[in-house]
Amino acid sequence: MNVRTRNTVAVWLVAGLVFLASCTLPRPPSPQQGTQTAAVETVSAQLTQVRLATPTVQSTNTPTPAPATNTATPSPQPTATVSCEDSSQFISDVTIPDNTVMNPGQSFRKTWRLRNSGNCDWTTSFDAVVVSGSSMGGPAVVPLAGAVPSNGTIDISIDLTAPTTNGVHLSHYQMRNDGGTLFGIVFYVQILVNPTPTPDDAAHRSGKLTIDNGSSIDFDGGNSAGDPWGDVWVHYVSDSERYLEPTNGALLRAMPGPPYYDDCKGTSLASDGVNFTDFSAESYFCYKTSDGRYGRFQVEKIEEDSISFDFRTWR
């Protein structure tokens, strides 16, 4: 290669290097680019200031309280006033027990003992009044003799006369307050009027007896000790079969009401047993004893293993 040619190549190499250098060197920004850059930097600075000025809120797990409810407060209730209440309780028959035998037209005084079982005091304006049955010649109204406090007792007496007709006579009474209102238990007097006794129907034996299953009663002697000469005995078969059977020639018959000597003597008595499951307390019977005496008994109580009687054997 000649000198000229080498010079020409060198010139072109230098020119290429200059051109490359001009491409890589930084150029000053244009006015438009400078404005955009300043705006971006301003916004960035403002955002940074906002982040610094805003406090960081820490998250908590504290539950939000439920809204309060408007629960109504109950109004105080008025205190109830305890009302006065009348009541009575039967204590005992002081005189004339039930079924006391009376002669026709016989005078007697019946006395009951009662308790004031209410919370009101009884005054002398309270009284006992007849509510049903026979008045037996007594007053319809019996004023109290004195005041009776709550839980106190009083004896109430009334003079009566037995009717002239034979049979059971009953009169019911009840207490009445000062306002005219009846209250409490119904108490009563019950008597048995018999014909005027004669030598034939005067009592030979009378009283109360209890006979156990398998035992007997001697109505002539008035005992229930299992006498082999008894007049009736209790033959227990089962709970549904318990018989009262005559023995030693005695006779027996159920009666519809309280019988008298003439009733028992005039009725047809039998030697057949009586099933007591067909009868109840207060039932009446006529009998003829093994010694030939007539009598009657009233059943007072029937229990699982015994029967109780109120008896009367005539001469």
C-alpha cells in the first residue's frame, strides 16, 4: 500500500471514531424534558411529605360493643291485700254421739265443738243455722255465746226433742257470718228413735265388737274371742269373697234400714252366709242367736282383715 492510500485510511478511521464518540456522550436535555422532570420530582416530594405526615394506624382486635338495648324496667307491682276468710273445723261431739237411741218425744241437748280455722275472728253476730233435715223442735238459728279468735274453739249447744216417729232422724247445721254467708263444714246430729221398750225388746246385750277373719261373735255373751258357741263367723275365701256365716243354729238377714225388735222378729231370717263384699259400712242386719234371742247390728267398719259392729241383742 502506498503512502497516499494509508493516509486516506487513517483519515476515515479518525472520522469513524469521532462519530462514535458523538453518539455515546450525554446530551443536555431539551427545555421540554427539563420541565417534565421537575414536575415528576415535585409530585414525588409531595407524596413523600404526605406519607410522613399521615400517622400509621395500628390494627387492634378489640371487638366493637353491641348497641345498647332498651330493656324495660318492670314497674313495681302493688302489694296484694290478704282478704279475711271464714272457715270452720269439726273437733268432736261433746254430747249425743251419732245413732244415740232416744225414746219418742225425749228432750236432749246436743253440743258440738268447733274450731275457727279461718283468719277472721268470729263475733256474737255469727251463728249456727239449720241447713237441712229435721229441726227436732229446736231453733233454726243459734247465735254464738261469745267471740272466737282465729284458731280458737267453741262449744255450740242446742236443745232438741226427739221426734215421735221411729227411725233415724238427722239435722244438718252450718256456720253463718255477720254478712249472712254460710261457710265451713256441715255438722249434724243423728239419733235413732225406738219404740218405748217393753219386757220383750229390752236390751240383753249391747255394745261394739270387732271380729277378725276366721273368728266368731257370740251376740248372747257379747264377745268376739272365737267362742265355739258363737252365732256368726267370718269365713275368708279371697279378697272378693268374705262371708259372715251363721253358726250353731243362728239366723241372719240384711235389712234396708235400722230395724227394731218387731222388725227382726217378724222377718224371715236365714242360715245362709252373707258376702260382705256386697255391703258397706252403715249396713244393718237382723239376727237370731243360738239361744233364740233376736237382735240387730250395724256395720261400722270393714277392713282387710276384720269387721266392726255396733250390736244390740234383745231379751
